[in-house]
Amino acid sequence: MNRRLSWMLAVVFVLALGLLWVQRPAEAIPPFQKEFVKMYVQPGSPLEAQVKKVKCNICHKGKKKKNRNAYGQALAKLLDRKKDKKNVEKIRKALKQVESQSATPGGPTFGELLRAGKLPATE
């Protein structure tokens, strides 16, 4: 009986360890996206459909959320995901500040793209 209990505990431990390893916290911060939507997305606009389609890839690229596109990199210089996630004023200020930046030299700014109803980065 004692040996059987030891095996069961070992199995439970291994399963728990596996679950902890698989469930990593996401890098995308919902308050950042929420403020982006409030500032730039009008209901029924072409940008609304694009934002719903790409979701977190407004700022990220690929499957790993640690990978940011040019827009996400610009925001990451101004915002700390842990410290600033509840600071709506700072989030809005950062979003406004990166409007004047461009993903590519000589290319349109993020603000110009957003005003044209396009995503700020398409990577």
C-alpha cells in the first residue's frame, strides 16, 4: 500500500510540474490593447476588423509574444508591462508619443497609418 501511494504521489508531482512548465504568462498586456482600441478604433471602421483579426499582433509578431513588431518595440521603450499596466494616463501618453515615429526610414508614421485606417505595423 505504501509503495502504491508513493507512485501516485510521484505521478501527481510530475503532472503538476508539467502544467507549471506549459502555462507561461503571456507577454501581451490587455490594458495596453484596451487603450489602443479606445483611442484609435471606431466601431464599424476598417481598422476595427483588422484589430479583431490580429488581436495581440498589433504590437507583437509571430507566435512568441516576446517578439514585437516595430510598433511594439516603440511602445516597449516607453512602457513597462508590469509597472504601467494600471497607469491609463501613461499608456495613452505613450500611444500618442509613438504616433510621430515611423517603422521604416522615410515611411509613413504610425499615426499616419492609423489615421488612414491601417494597422501601425504589418509584420
